[in-house]
Amino acid sequence: MTEHISETDELFEVKSQFYIGNYQTAINEAQKLMISTPEVKIARDYFVYRSYIALKKFSVVMSEINSGSPAELQPLKMMAEYFSQPSKRASIVVKLDEEISGNLDVSNYVFLLVAATIYYNEASFETALKVLNQSDNLECRALILQTLLKMDRVDLAKKEAKTMQEIDDDAVITQLATAWLNLQLGGDKLQEAYYTFQELADKNTSTAMLLNGQATCFISQGKFEEAESALQEALEKDSNNTDTLVNLVVLSQLSSKAPEVCQRYLSQLNDSAPDHPLVRDFAAKERDFETFARQYVASA
């Protein structure tokens, strides 16, 4: 799937809804389309399957993509398997390691995105960048920027944002990537990020993703009441959204809420994303506390 196919105007609405996190609407819009070419059908199916993965409807993707499906879509089955079957993750990573060390087909940017997403999730950021740097696809560039921010390489992320703006300044994903960068930069840039999220919501619809972006701006500015309002609205749109629950845990601590409030959100996060780093970190701290408590009791 080459760049010009993935950027077809016929898919503008589908892509916009997908990128702002309005996944069910992206699927609905995709199903209304009158497909003009086989290439556009592949591009449409890509966004449909990505939306199902984002909605954690993994079985749809795994049952529909088979050996007869287009090569461009095959990697999405691997992505669905990775996120739905934690016991298979190690073997999937080993398989990926073998594939990227061989003759890699860099024209299939879907494979590059899937591989990099898995490496990102494994905190193998250098490998993710190595894979992504072989493509000029905007989604690949956005994941490069996100990875650089995760590595605290804001200097390089700035250059990546400039590259994306040169490729397509108006693209929704370019606007989002710039907003992520501005969130990390902080200061005066927080207001710019806020306006980007608001503008995208005004043009399309407010989503949990956009509300979380706004809430993060508010938290960074110490506007805890506004942040809570945005996060509660996000919770109403998607009660299992991982980012919303993480932000609510953080906010409940920053705003000195009662301990049970924080614990409630943490329990919800544990139910919806048991392997999230925040959940693992809290569990490790609880184990350490219990160990120290036992040692204290034993020595008393």
C-alpha cells in the first residue's frame, strides 16, 4: 500500500475519524463508501481493521484476515494476536526480529507500522525507530515522533514534526503529532496544544482521545477542576479507555482526593488493562510495602 493510495481523498472522513479516536464512526463511514479501485478497498479495510483493534474487537480481525487476504493487510492479524494473546507475545517478537533482519519489504508500510507498534509496546524504542525510518508515510512519521517523545528526545521530535508539516501540514495526524509535541514542550505551547484538540473536536466530534489531550493540558497548567471535567466527559464516552483511567489516577493524587477514589480508578484500570505499566508499578510498590511491613513486624 503506497503513500498515494493511503492518502486517497475518498478515505478522508474514515481517516479523520480513526485518527481522533472515533473508531466506530470510522467503521460506519467506511461501510458507506463506494469503492473505486482495489487499492482503495485495501486502504479502507486497513482503517476498518485498525479500528476494530483499537476497540479490542480482536476476533473480527483474526477471523477475517486469512492466507487469501492482501499482503498489505496480513500484518494486522499479527497485531491483533499480539494485543489479545499475551502468552504469544514473546514468540511474535522473535518472529519479527527474524523478519526485520532479513530482506524487508519497506513498501508495505503497514508491516512497518505493526512491527514498530509492537516494539514500542515492548519498550524496544531504538528498534521501533530503525523500522519506521524506512518510510515517509505520515502515520509512520507520527509514530517516530511519539517514540522520540517517549525517549525524551524532544529535540529530534521537533525535527520530525517539521518533516510531517512539510509532507502535509493540514493532515489530522500531523496536527495531532504537533499537539503531542507541544504537550511535552509545556509552557506557552500547552495552550496551542489545547486549541488543536478543541479545533479537531469542533470540526469532527469530541472523543475520549481529544478530551484526554485537553485534560493533559489542564493538568500541566494546574487546572485540576477543568481537567476532571474533561476526564469525566471522556469516561462517559468510553468507560474503559486506558488513557482516561491513567489520567484520573494521576489527577486524583495531584488534587488530593480521598485514597479510595484513586484506588477505584486503579481497579478499573487493572480490569481493562492489567499489563499497563502504571498497574504493574503500583503492584510492585504494594509488594515492596508488604515485604517491608513484614520485616518491620518480624524485627519489632
